[in-house]
Amino acid sequence: MASTIIYPLLKTGAISAAVAVALYATLLGLLTTSTFQAHVVYLHKIQMTWFKDLNVPESFGFLRNQVTPFSIKSADGGTLYAWHILPIGLYQQHESDLVAEPSGFVSDINSRTAFKLLRTDPDARLVIHMHGAAGTVASGYRVPNYRALSAGQPRQIHVLTFDYRGFGHSRGTPSERGLILDAISVVEWAMAHAGIPPSRILIFGQSIGTAVGLAVSEHFALQSTPVLFAGAVLVAPFADVATLVATYRVAGSIPILSPLARFPRVFRYRSTFIHDDWLSKDRIARYIRANEENGEKYWLTLIHAEADWDIPWHHSEIIFWNAVNAMVAQGIGYEELDQKKIDSKIDLGAAGSLMKWQTENGIIREEVLKTGLHDVIMGNPVVTMAVMRIFAATNPTLG
């Protein structure tokens, strides 16, 4: 009697397990192809704008013509969709002129009042925003993020954000090389066309945008004549893709390659199929070493939430160690840095903790919050303060 009940249950369980294994094996096979891997890494086909028109920023909560939708040419000929976001205090000063202009996408941004306010103001500051995977410039918590970025100086801090190739209205297929090329093109547009010197530009990145931001910062710092920006704020960074996939779970629950991490040899073999490595921990080290050797000033802020279920906060610890190791002439061991943290880290209670490392040339801050998840944190005051500190370091009147 019992066997007649147990056998079908065991058979059903075995079939279910076999199907699950087969599906997972199929997923692993698909992940070796560049096309499927790009969709998993960048999630660029997931729009998350809920049928709203990106060319109508007002539908996302902005004031009329507070945002100017326009396009920037990428170095390889592609067209990148972008938003120029005017800080609210400056908008208030010029509201009548702004409201009088037609709204929507503009083919000639030079004619717009908002752009003229950016280009002609010697005190204007610009945050170049590099967003994370999935969505567009208007998706998720990015809109509150823009407000947090300019909140510290609402008459001076403009925001320039854009969609990488393959995202939103930007055509093409995303790749590591492509995204870096896009971001470099946007920065060059800001410096050459908008006329904003690098000392008045801050690089902001979140999630995969942190990898893009570090790649761009390194690119300009390694020029024959180094170009250094006011600084960079990196929210929820990751060490590299191989380290990330060892723990990554979609929406914090669905594992991709993490089950294979229990089998190091298999995992290392599968990692050889990663097409876009995004070696942020190595890039930050090269960036810092170049600046230390050249005597260039730099400022980096890492921000991460302990409650981040997408990218665990220990990735910031890895990046911070790689950075500090490059700042110290003789290097520093991971355990030695841990001991330094015990002695020097500032406990902020429910707000988290702060660790700062400084040389004659540079500063790096590691700010770990108790809350904020992966995206919510972008709109929090910690981001506003990070931007204010960096801009105030280059111009104390902005503090």
C-alpha cells in the first residue's frame, strides 16, 4: 500500500529534478554565446518605462522643460539618447523662459535656454550619470537619483544622463567595448561641445554604471596629458563579472552561476566563456597608480548597502582594498587593511560605517549603509553629500 503511494511520488520527483537539471544545463549552454550573455548581463531589452514616452519627461515627474531630451553621437557613428536635467533652483530663476519654449525632443540643443545656462555659467557643475543594467534614463529609482545628485547645489549642479547603445532609444548592441566608447563620447561632448572643464565634471555610476565610470576615468587619466575629473561616486560597484556571477541572483533569488561556485574547477572553466569581464578592481588600481605617479589629485567615493541583494556589499570591500593597495607605495595586505579598519573605521550606528584612506594626492571613501537595497539608495542623502564633498574640494564656496 505504502509503496503504491511512495513510488509515484519518487518518480515524479525524479522527473522534476531531471527536467530542472536539463533546463539549467541548457541555460549554461546559452550563456556561452555572446548574444544571450549580453541579454543576461545588460538586460537592455527590459524597458521599465511603463508605456510612457521618454520624450515627455514631464510624465516622469519633471517640470515643463526641466529636462531636455536630445542625442549625442558616439565615436563609432551611433546615436545616443540623452537627457540634460536642469537643477531646480536654476529652473526657478528662469521658469518663464523655459516654459515658453516648445517641449519634447530637440534636434539642436544649442538653441535651448537650459543648455545655454549650462554652457555660459562659469560656476556650473555637471554630473555625468551612468546608469545600471536594464531600463532607460527614466526607469526605476533613476529619477529620484537625479534629484539627489543636484540637491546639494540646486542652482549649479546639472545632470547629464544617457542610454548606452541597445538601451531605450539608443540603437545597437551592448558590449563592454561599446559601452565604454559611448561613455567616452558623452564625456568628450560635455568637455568640447558644452565647454565644461573636467574640474567641474563628476562621474556618477550605479551598478554596471560603476564599471563604465571607472573605465572612463582610467581612459582619461592614462592620456599623455592626463585628464582628471572632480571625482567619481560609485554606488553598488562590483569587483568583476567573474566574481559577481559567483554570487549573483536575479532579483536576489534566482541563481545564475552561483551553484557552480561550489565546484571551483568547473566554475573556473565556465568563467573562460565570459565575454565582457568588466575588471573594475584592476581598473581602479591602474587609475590610482597612474595618478599617484603623475601627482594628480583624485577623489573616489564607494557607496554600498548591506541590504543589497543584487550585488553583495563585499564587492565594495574588494574594490576598496585594490584601491588602497595601489595608494600605498609598498602595498598592503587584505588582512592588514582589515585591521586598519578595526582601528580607524567610523561607526555611524544605524546609518552604517565610513572608512577613508588618503594620500597627498587622493582620497577614497568606503561608505557602507545598513539599508538602501540596490536601487533605493540612489535617491538617499548619502549620494547628495558625496557629490557636495567632491565639488567642495575643488571649490570651497560650493560646500
